Amino acid sequence: MRSMTFFLLLLFAVACTPEQKASQKNELPTATEFHPQAMGHANWLMGQTVYVPIYSSIYMEHEKSLVHLTATLSIRNTSEKEGITITRVDYYDTNGVLKKNFINGAFSLGKMATKDFVISTDNLTGGTGANFIVEWKSSTKVSTPLIESVMVGAMGTHGFSFTSRGQEVESH
């Protein structure tokens, strides 16, 4: 009887494990590798200022017909060995007017980590020519981060999405 009870307990324990592991694999991770960082007097070896177009509103058929989109700015540290420092994430409208500073001060972005900034569908302040300026730096030689935007929208029963890559405007 003891061996039967032990066998049933063992079977129960083994049977539950894959479900627990599966539920852990389906959880969406949150960005934990983006932290405030003291600037100090670091010797910056490299860095860039990057312009990223954001299409939060696009024309459909004619100039007075607009579709509003959710836009995500994604900053991806592509270095497997080193973190980078993000010093500026600024959102501008069609006329080049600063609408929002997304960070105040320097933030470290860990190796292979990503930080996203979202412009919601109902935020119309950017207009059709909205953009971000992102500035990053590193005190060691690293691979250039991937900085791009992803726009998502729907019209009726049709959904659509597209991306836009950032363009270096200044190298440090």
C-alpha cells in the first residue's frame, strides 16, 4: 500500500510539472534592464543621435481623411557583452515642436535588452510628421543599437502594421 501511495504521489508530481513550466513560458516579460544612471564624468567612446519617424496619423484617400495609429519606439541594445546609456528620448510634432521628454537624465539599457515607448492611438499631438530623437552613448566599443518604430492600426475589419528604422543624424 505504501508503494502504491508513493507511486501515485510521484505520478502526480511529475504530471503537474510540465503544466507549470508551460505557464511560465507563456508569461510576457517586463522590461527590467532600464535603470537611471548617474552621468558623472564618463569617457564616452562612442554614441549617436538618431532620428526616428513616427507615423501616428496617416492619410487615407485624401488629405482630410486620417487614420490614427498606435506607434511604438523600440530601442534594442544589440550588444551581447555591454550595456549602453540612453541620454535622450524626445518626441516632436510635425512642426518640430518638442511635445514630450520621455526620460530625464541618463538610463542604462542592459546587454541584449529592449526599452519601448508608446504613443497611443488617441494621442494626436504629433500629427502626420511626428518623430523621436534618441541619443545613446557607451564608454566601450559596442555594436550599434537597433532603434526603430512600429506602427499598428485598424480600419474596419482590416488590421495593418509597418516599421520604420532610425537614421543617424550625428555620431559622437
